[in-house]
Amino acid sequence: MRRYEVILERVMVPYHERELARVIASQVLDARLGGPAGVVDAFQAAQAVTGGDPRWPVPESASRSDVAAVKRWRRATEAALDAVERGFAHVFLGMSEEEIELARADEFLSIVPTSNDLPLPARLLSEARVGLPWSATAAVVVSAAAQAALVAPIALVAQAPVMAHAAAFAR
């Protein structure tokens, strides 16, 4: 389960292949930073040091460990962007090295940490995708209903709207 969503800004990737580019980037980030939790931690550490945006300069008052945390995040994002470039090299065919460098100058990768504070059935229903084959959608609904059945009776009262939604969704 991912704990973050990858945001690719000004990355030269065909629109219909942006999701694949996000997957490539997230795999590289996970490998470089020790999984989804490590990615979120590294991003938040870099944000804390720079005061908001990890692209901003590191303050001179930052400690060595803070500078190292920002460098670690920046290197991981550069590696992820390079992997996306290699994965979509056909976009750059016919371009010189200078043109590619110019085209990639404004590329930026960021993440948005996601919260899993919803109860499990509600989270499963929220992750159900419209347009999936019926069997995949039904599996999500059945799984949500099964998880809701395992919840204590008092908590079931709080889950009533979710169960009503699941029942309507299953029809």
C-alpha cells in the first residue's frame, strides 16, 4: 500500500502514459529511500529543513545531518526523473544533448503523503475504481463487507453509511 502519490511537474511524458511514469518514479524512490515510509520521511525532513519546498536553498544555519537529508531527497528525485527519462526516451528522439538538457531543466518531482485514517471498509470503497471490470469492483465491495462484518457491533453503527453505500454499489 502506497503512503504517497507522486506528482510530476513539467516532465516530458505523453499524457496517456503519466500513470506509468508515476509508477516508475515511485519504484525508484522506494528503492532509494527504503520503501514508502522512507520516502515520506525523507520528503518531510527535506521540507522541514528548507522551510517548505525541497527545491529551496538550504539555510546556512542547517546542521550537517539536515543538509545530508536534503541531499538524499534531491538525489533520489533526480534518480527517479532520470529513470522516467530512460523509460520514455522515445520522446527525446532527434534532440541534441543541449535540447534535452533545456527540456528537462524545469522538471520537478514531489509527493503528496496520503492518510489512511479511514476505517478499512471505507478506505476499500474509496479505492474502488469506476470502470473496472465487474469482478474487480465486486471483489472490493465483498472485501469491504467482510471487513465490516468483523467490526464490533457498536462500531457497525458508525459504519452504517459505508454499508449502505456498499449495498447500493453492489446492486
